[in-house]
Amino acid sequence: MPSRSRKTLGKRHRDAREWIDLKDPTCLHNANWERYYRGQVIPEAEWEPFLASMRLPLPVALRFNQTAGGDAKKCEADFLHEFGTTMALRPVAFLPGAQQGPMSRSDLKRNVSFKAAKVVVHGLNEIGRLSRQEVVSMIPPLLLDVQPDDMVLDMCAAPGSKTQQLLESLAVGPGGCVVANDINAGRLDILYRQIGRSPANQARSMVTNHDAARFPVLGRTRFDRVLCDVMCSGDGTLRKSVDLWPRWNAIMGPSLNNAQCNVLQRGMLLCKQGATLVYSTCSLNPVEDEAVIATCLKWARGAFELVDAAVETKAAREGTLRWYPGVATWRVTSRDASKSFATLEDSQRDGDERFRYSASMFPPSPDEQASLHLERCMRVPPHLQDTGGFFIAKLKCLREMRSTTNLSGKPEGASKNVLAAWQTLAEAGADLLATVKQNLEMDRDDCAAFPFDDILLRKESGREAKMYLANAASRQVLSDLGYRCVAIGCKVFESPAKRSLSLLRFTLEGAEALASLLPPRLLLECTTPAALLELLERYKKLEQRPSTATMPFPAAGFCECVSRPSRLPAHFLIRVVLGKGIGALFMAGDVENPTAPPEAASVRLRFEVHHLALLRYELNLPVITVTPVDTEKEQRGDGDSAEDNDSEEAESEEEPTPDD
């Protein structure tokens, strides 16, 4: 992948010639691309429907979390009752809980008629009840078929929609772990935020920053499931990445072939016997797809085999998931696709002098084709089910692979205290543990039931102010993979005072994960959601807070909204139980002057602004007010408002491309 300038923060500056008019279909054209794919991957008889679908905007898709808190079926049904007609949603046949509409992402953001739906979608997305994710991006986790207690590795995870889907599959059991890895440090915040939208599942996760092709083969840990959603040319995303139309050339795919082979081979080394590995790209190019599979299967020498998805996958057996079978032969061409090379020698003689071809890019021999069964691969073209383009191959590990080379992934000269950078709160020392118990007002009975062994913190001096809840499976992997672990589990305790525990409190993002572990006196129940909404909106209007709010309230007024305890604890959580299948919202609170009498005390409540929209949605109140200004903006074509500027990465899966 090309390097990026620090000054541009990873953004690629386009040449003026690369900017195109999205409303002009004649701009969505590339003669080299058509010359390469026509009659090779796409049959001649289907070329025109395929080309027409590629020039249409990609429709929006939603996937309701089937294992989140609340009732997923009721959440989906109530949302469809409220907004299904407006958004013209229809179910995705092969995936329960998935819905797709005809509008594009741009329409959803800018059309005033979708504003209320978008606000509710954003709120449900932020609390993990649904995910905005491209339909074809849901297929690899579906084929991976994660089971409770599985150890799962997502080798190229950012921005994290597939990772979140994998975590949802683990939620039905107490164990299991998903290691979410990405080489690009600039995308790890996006990845962590996406995983954090399901805090109850986040305790089963770990985020690492490795080159996937050099991910360490751990001494004690092999994985039950491995997802290799690798970097690719991305020509299957032309419906949303329209700026790729003028830039595409036939060398983009082959230039990534070697890196893709390296990632897949490392993924094979990380599998235990009987494990499942899924390889996927958002490219339709056989040089990035079947060529990589064929090369790695020959390299594995019988340790892996391709699984026939038509037999193994329920959606495929029922005919609800449609695709093309993999191809056994393909063309390797010059940059403009005008020359085809039958052999490596031909490419070295007549190919582009600026590009070096390799044997891994060419089709296998006829004898090899019979044993590789490349027809078991899946290529999903856009015109079959109104999706983006995607390639998926499912492999089964028949025996563990071994290597004589050093595959630890540890840097030379790394010290032990760097490699073992984390410790449990119970291991951190009696003084630190006593300070935590005192600040959170946890008595002896509370401490006996609380899993302090599951609370992790970094060993570095001054890093005790943040503490994380992680399950046993995550901690087992951590013991082998300390120094490259960027984040583990869900942050549950923090102190706003840097390098000090004097103000230690519960975190807002960890409230849902902590709720079942805390004694009842530290978890207040909201008895009147309408009164709480009125209180929050009144103070938000006064404070003019744009996003996360941390606002003081009179304790007397606040206590009217919750089940009033005999005394407000210094730090507490609030649970607001909602209908419509949403389950519960969680907020965090602190008493600023706990020694003062109730009439003089004040409560500082921490909540997210999307909580207000969900409360209004629950109470059947308008979630937004459309003003004449909104209509004027839409007519001018600049309908982005403050509500529309939420995170793009959560709205659809941005597949990794050479420019990502």
C-alpha cells in the first residue's frame, strides 16, 4: 500500500482530472475496465445488466443485531412499522434481520423526508441494536459460521462492521474472543469505536496493530475461525467509490497479489486443525481472487481444502444467496488490458517494464485445476441481487501447519516489561485495589461478587486512570500478544484527573457491560422516562452541548426520575428500560457534593445526545423538527446538517483498497 503523508492525515489528494460528475452517467466509464472484464469474469449475455447496475448508486442496508439487549425481532418490526414505508425497505433474503432500501447513502443524508428515520437509525446504531453495513460485506462473517466460545481472528479488521458481526455471534456464550487486527494505526480509532457500539460484547474483543502478513503465530493459541478480508483494488465498490472509474487499470489487481498471498498464508498458519478460514475481497479480479487461493492451496500441500458453499451454506442451499462459481482460467494483461500473457515468460518479454509479474498471478495447470476445485469459490456480481461486487472463498484446515522460521512477530531486543504490558487489577497491588474500592464505594459484599480478576490496566506508570473489562479468553491471548495490543475489552473505570485515581468513576461506554456486575444500590432504575427526557432537554438547551453531555442537575429534581435510594452514591449508573425492542439505555452519574443535604446537592449526569432521540422515539414524540431552512438546503443540494455529520465509517463498510 502506498505511504501517506502525516500532514494529510491519510487523505489522498486527487488530480483535477479524477473528479467526476456523479449525475452524469457518461462519466462512469473506463474502456480498459470494460475490455478486461467483458467475457472473462462476466458472461457476454449478462454484460449489459452488469454494466447498468455498476453505474447505479449503492443502496443503503441495515442489519439488526440478533443478540443485542432487547428484542431484536420487535425492534426490527417497530422500526419497519414507523419508517419501513418511507424508506421502502425490503428484507435481505439470505440474512435474518437485514433490510435494504432503494435509496443511496447520499439520499439518506440529504433528503428531508428521511431525516427522522436517519436520526433513529443513528441512535440504534450507536447503541448496537443495528449496523449500517453493505449487504455483500455481511456474507464473509455469515460463511465463517462463528460458534460460541470460538477464538476468532479478523486479520484486516478496520473499519469494523464485520468484526462487530463476528462479536454478535459470540454473544450467546460466555467465552470466546475476537482479535481485531489492522496494520493502519490511523484506522484503529474507527475500529475501536465500531466495536464499542456493542459494549456487552466488547469484553470479548482485542484490537491489535500488526502487519497481517507478519501476525505472530502464538505459542499456545491457534484460532477456530480466521477472516482474511484483505486489501484489494476495490473495483467491486465502483457503485460507491465512483472516483475509481477514471483511475482503474489492469495492473492495480496484480500489484497486490503478492501481499494478498502473504496475508492468506499467515492466516493458514494461525489455524488449528478443523478451523474455518474465509478469504474475501471487494474486487472481481481473478488475479486477486482465484489466483491467490490457488497459490496458497498449493503452498499448503494438502493442509487446507476449499469448502463447497453451495452445500455448506443454508442460504446457498435454499437459493436465497446468488453468485457465480469461481473460474479456473483467466487472463493476465498489460496495464490497458490490450495485451494478454499466457505465461510468466510472455509477461516478462512483452509486459510493462515498470511492473514485475510473478508466477502466482497465472492460472494453474489443467492437472492442478482438477484438484484445487476453484469452482467452489463465490463471486457476487452487483446485478444478481442489487449489491456491490465481492469475492469469497471458504477453506477448512485439515491439519495444523508448522514452520521452522521464527514467526513470533516480536521485535528484536524487546524487553519483557514491554511484551507483558498489561496486568489485572488484582495483580496490581493491594494499595491500588483498595483505592479503587474506596472511590467507587464498594463494600466487602460488593467486592466478593465483583470480578476484579477481569479488570485490566496497563503497567506503565501513570496509566492506571483507565481500566478495562476483559473475559478469560481475551486475557489468554493477551499473555502471548502483549506489546502490539492497542486495546482490550471494554473501558469501565476512568479518572478525569490525569495520572491520578482521586476521581475514579464509571465510564459511560462501559455502563451496559457493568450493569449486571454491580450491586443494586449502584444501578438506579429510571421510573419516569418522560420526566427524565424533559430534564435532559431542558439542561441541554441551556448548556448548548453538541454531542456527549456532562451536565449538573439539582439532585432533588433528578431523584424524581429514578427509583430513589436512601442515599445517592458518589458514582452510579442509570438504566432506562425502553419498549419497541430497544431494551435499555444506560447513563452514568456522579454526585458533585455528596456530603451536602439533598436539597443542596447536585448530580452531574453523562449521556449521549442520541439517547434523547431514542427517548423521543420511545415516547412517540417527533425525533426532529424539519424547518424551512432544511428544505432550502435540500433544494440547493447542501443538505448536510449537524445531525448528518455522524461517522461515515459506521454507515457502510468501507472496504480496504490500495488507497485505504
